[in-house]
Amino acid sequence: MNTPLLNIQGLVTQFSTRRGPVTAVDGLDLQLHSGQTLGLVGESGCGKSVAALSIMRLLPKPAGRVAKGRILFEGRDLLEVSEADMRRVRGNEISMIFQEPMTSLNPVYTVGFQIYEALQKHRKLSRRQAGQEAVNMLQLVGIPEPAARINDYPHQMSGGMRQRVMIAMALSCRPKVMIADEPTTALDVTIQAQILDLISRLKQEIGMSVLLITHDLGVVAETCQQVLVMYAGRAVEKASAVDLFEKPAHPYTLGLFASIPKVEDEILHPISGVVPSLYDLPEGCAFQDRCAYRQAQCLKRPPWIEISPEHWVCCWRYDTHHA
Amino acid sequence: MPIDYLIRRLVHLLIILFGVSVLVFLMLRMIPGDPAQLLLGEFANPEELAGLRSQLGLDKSLFTQYWIYLKNVLQGDLGISIRTEIPVAQEIFVRLLATLELSLAAMVIATFLGVAAGVISAVKQYSIFDYASMFLALVGVSMPIFWLGLMLIYLFSVKFSVLPMMGRLSMGLDVPSWSGLVVVDSLLAGNVPAFLDSLKHLLLPALTLATIPTAIVARITRSSMLEIQNQDYVRTARAKGLSNLVVILRHTLRNAFLPVVTVLGLNLGLLLGGAVLTETIFSWPGLGRYVVNSLMARDYAAVQGCILIFATLMVMINLLVDFLYVVLDPRIRVHD
């Protein structure tokens, strides 16, 4: 395969806390190719959002820092570039939308101004052009009467509308990568579908790649070509969406699928146990305490095993050499 | 801001002023001390006292006295000072302008210095600057004003003789009285020496008066900034690739400003009415000193006039603060 647009190698992100350093992302490898949508899946606190913030270099300071690894974007390591260069990347080449549309827009500026701001910063448009472009962006994300709504303040809009504005803002400079951190979690189901459709459509139109962070496998099925499953800061399985849905392999992924509520089944099937605290992860596989297939080897860190072409699992269960 | 809202607020102002006038009128007459006695001295004979009382209208019933007072006030007549025998309105006007000059200067200092210190402290939280400025702020609010004023006089006027210790303008300099604010008038007249001289006179008292508000504004700005810094929309602003300065000033400070405006308004009100100590130390011919002296002499008309003016100013400042809220935060709208 050709060189990935975004290539994360061995990313380790830590937070310093009163109880000592915590590793929120532990050795993440991730490749996002041009035009692709990659789903980053896992439950709350597994490090998805921290990984995204690491890419943008927007980790909360001074607690969070990238301890190791490389984040190659078009060949350059974003962890090495100057802050000024990074600002030219943010919002311009890589943009990001967040989970909470209700709080992610500044309440004291009009939505038009907030779109306009990015345009003026990166594309050096005149006032007039940037204003016109902001209207075009609102039109693009399907806001009716964009020329009038441009002067609205965020509180005058619904959650779905605001997320559309966020998307308009993120896409205004035609980025190569958009990171969407749980873009539909805070929205109700009908709006969710609209927003996902919108993202997919705009991805085609603009020709960008999307890193979609979600805990919702339904969202993944609808939008992603590739999927990476994370658990407790580590990647545990990566595959094409088709492979993952047809032949999920990692016990955690299996658990995730089993726990999706089904209409014909009155009982819910949660994954037993709880997510281990990042302060004291067990030696070896982080999932071992909740795993039905646990074996002696699980006390050692499992290797990556390719169980079918481009379908990788990080689990001893598939280790044919030692079994 | 709709006109009917403004009208409603003005009606409120009238009601407040009526209440204040009644309260002040009654309270003044409840405190011991007879104006006639104070004017004529300890050894005045009863006939003279009675004569003066009837001349001042003090022999009438309280209700009648208030009624006369109210009728006069409504015609713009605040009465005549029994100490100076000059119309109270005239006396207050001149002194109010002196106080206004001092308070506004102090507010300018407090706003710029306080906000700047607060912003830097918040952005560089837990840095040396943060600790130092917050320590200074604590010292600032705890320091007795009269002591600070005297120390400043000692240091800058006595020891180094770089700044004058009293008054508004040096002898021999003359400035036309257009606005009543010497600094502004000298500038308007193009009189540079007088302008610089008046600034020098203003500096020490304004610094003294500004100390407490500066400290309060710095602390409020810091805590408000710290709260806003963690908001999602600040992260959004960073994710757009905006520069640090734009993120701090445009996306954080603007939102953090509401509590600061409240505190600034409250402090301006306090400064206008409470600059007594500073005015006394620096012999500043302001309203604060005038009220205290009038009170000592039981100069009813003067005290009543001053309190009415204070109340009016306070209500106006509140109105201004409410107006600024609406300007600063579009979510705040006037509700019927």
C-alpha cells in the first residue's frame, strides 16, 4: 500500500497526576490513508480522545505530554515542528470537531465570525471573501437560509445545527484530515444519522481523510473503511470494517459485539468486570481480568498477529507458534 | 436596549431616590446634636437658639420639614449650607468633579493593572509571576489606605521630592474650568505644563485609591480566566490554529470579563462615595471630605444633598453595568 497520510508510530502519552504518571495512550500505531475513514473504537477513558489531542498537540498543559513516538503527517513529524508551524497545521491541514456541540462554540461570537476567523487566519482572504465563504460553508453543511443564520449566536441554534457549524468551521480551510471526536454522541438519533451522512458526503466532495473516534459500533459500520479497537490505552485489534464485523477476533471486540442490545433478546450481555485503573494495569494483557479465554501467557504482553490479510489482533489466543 | 426598559429603570431610580431621601432625612434628625447649638456655640442664650431654629425651619414638625425639603429638591434646590451659606448644589457640583477625576483615574489604573496581572497570572498559573502578583494582591487588600498614602507621600514627596503631596494643581498655574476635571481641561486648553503638573498631582492619590480595587480586580480576573480557560470553546479556538494571544484575549478574556465588570462597577460606586481617607491625606477637595465635615456640623442640607447624589450615581453605575452585560454577552437579553 502507498504511504499513509497520517502515520502514528509507537505513541505514548502520559499525564502527570498526584498519584504519579499515568499512561493514557501506550504504544499506539495507526495509519490513515488518503481518502479513508478510520474508526477509532473503544469505551470511555480508553485513550481515544487523548490520542486525537496528541495529534493536534492540544493536550491539557502542563499535565499531559507525549512521552514517546512519532506522528508523521505527510512525512513530517508533528511532534518535532515548531509551535508556529503547528498552528499552520491546526484547522488548516488537520482540523478537529468535538463531542459537545453545545459547549464547543464560543457563546459571545456569532457563528459566522467563528467560521470566518479560521478562514482569515489560514487562507488570507479579504473580509468580504471570508464572509462570503462562511456563508458558502453554512450552505454546504445544510443550514437553511445561511446568509441570515450567519449572524446568529450559538445559543440561538439547536445541538444538531451547532454541530453542523462546527463541521463548517472544521472544513472551511479544506483540510486533508478531519478528526471527529464522538461527533454524534451528544445528539439524538435522527440528527446523528444526518450528521454522519453529512460527514461522509463532505469527505467525498473535499477529498479528505477522516479519523472518527466513537464508542458506537453502529456508527463505525455506517461510515468507516478501517477500524482500530482500543482498550485501556492500547490498540487491541485492527482490520477493515468488513472483516471486523464479520470475524471479530479479540475477546474485547467479541464482548463489544455481544453487548449490543438486540430487539429479540431481552437480556443485555455486558462484558463482565470493570476497566482496570490506568494506575495499576495488570502485567501483560490489559484485558486478562475480564477475558473468557484467559491463559497463562496473558501475563506477558501479547504480540500483534495477522490472522488474515490486513486483520491484526493483539492476543495470545491466536499465537500459533506457542500454542 | 429598548426604550421602555430604560424608562422603567429611570422610574426605579426615582423610587430609590425617594426612599433614600426619607431615610437620610429621618436618620440625620435622629442623631444627637442640634445644628443651631453647633452654629451659635455652647454659650448661646435660649432666645437666640429659638430664633435660629425658626429661621432654619427646625421648629416645624418633621413631616412639614420633609414636605418643604421635598418641594425644594423637586425644583432643583438642595438647600443652603448652614456652614458656608452657599447653595449646597453648587458646593456639591464642584467637589463632585474633583472626586470624579480622582475616582476615574483610580479606576483606569485598577482596570489596566488588575486585568493585566490577573490575565498573566492565569495564563502562567503557578509561576513566580502568579505567586508574586497574588501575594501583592493580598497585601493590597489588607493594607490600611491612610498608612499607604502617608508612606507614598513620605517616599515620593518628602524623601525624593519628585511628586507633590497635596492639591490638584501647583500655585501659579491656571486652567479654564470647562469640564471641571483639571487634567482634561488643561489638555483641552493645550496647556502642557499644567497638564503634566495636574497629572503629577493626581498620581499619588489615584495610586492610593486604586490599590484595593486593583487587588480585587486582579484576583477576580485570575479566577475567572482560569475557569474559562478550560472551556471547550477555548480548545476549539486552539484547534482552529489561532495564535496564543488571540485565544487568550478574544476567546478567553472576553468571556471572563463579566464578573470583572461587576466588580469594577461596585468599586467605582465605593470610590465615589468612600474616598474620604485618600481625599483627607492628599488634601483633595472632593466630596468625601465634604460629607464628613458637613456631618460633623450637622449641616443637614449638605449631607442630604450628598447622599442623594451618591444614590443617583450608584444607580446609574448599576444601569451602566447591566448595559455592559448585554453588550458583552449576547445570551443576556432584557426580559419583560
